[in-house]
Amino acid sequence: MATGRDYRGMTAEQRLADRKERLMSAAYALFAGPGFNATTIERLCAAARISNRAFYECFTGREDLMRAVYDRCVEETLLAVSKAIGEAPPDTDSRIRAGIAEYITFVTRDRRRAKIMHLEVRRAGDILAPHRQRAVTGFTQMIEETMGEVPGEPPERLHLLSLALVGAIQELLIEWVLADVKPPLDSLIDTAVHIFRRSFG
């Protein structure tokens, strides 16, 4: 009787999940190494030890895989930052500093994550634009929610200032990824916090 399991005792669903995870791991390393544009499907399959046919059972193409890897990086970072903000002292300054520090520390803990989130996402071009915009929106909303209402600041300006802070942090991390001599993380954090305080008073 057929059991739906192969010689390793895995169901078809488990085999598919295993292949997807191996492709995600291979893409995480290759997209952050040679880069998205230099990574072929053949190279991904070789690294993941699967066939080209199996690749297309998991993803529609390199772009689909890149979106999945990028989205996972963003989701993990959002969770880490949200947790740090929730555990910080209740005043706004402390919560924002905790969020900024956790974002920069968490992302740079693994250079591959930093490169995918801040460099390769741009190099991939239009295929990642909606996903990148969704990530920017998520982090911007987190800042706005942490700030709450600011006396004398209309919501429109608060939104733009929050968006500008996200952009500034991203540029600081691109500098960190590309620099031969990387700036200390404390300097990145202090710079981002300084921008926040100067912007929001």
C-alpha cells in the first residue's frame, strides 16, 4: 500500500518544505555573496543539492526566491525590533533608541542579512520594489506608533519624519555593508538617534 512517503520517510509535503528550505539557505548565502544578478538557477540548485526541475516545484524563478528570502529577513527584523521596543522603558526617547539599536544590531549580526536587505534588494530592481516598499512602510508605521501624538506636529509631518528616519538608517547600513573598514555599530546607532532627536525635538 502506498503511504505517500519516500525512502527517507518524508511525506510529499515534507519533501517540498525541505527543498524550499534548502533553496532559501542557498539563496541567502549566494545572493549575499556573488549577488542576485550573478547567481543563476543552476548555481542555486547545485548549492541546495536539488534538480532544476525540483526548483520549479518550489519557486517560479530566481525573482520569486529572492522575494521569499527578503521577506523572511524583514519579518525576522520587525519581530526583533518590536520586542526590543516593548521591553524598553516607557518613555518615547528610550523606546525609539531601543528600536534603532536593535534594528542595527540585529541586521548587522549577519552581514548576509544586511546586504540582502539594504543592497541586493536595490540591485534586484523592480521585481523587489513592492516588497521593499512594504518593508519601509512597516518600519515607518512602527516609528509612528512608538511616537504617538507629538504636540505641534501634524500627522502628515510625523509620517514624513518617520519615513526620513527609516531612509537614514538604511543609508547608514549600506555604508556599513560596503565599507572596507566598517564604522563601529555604536557610531551608527548614535548617529541615527541624533537624527531622530534633531528631527523630532
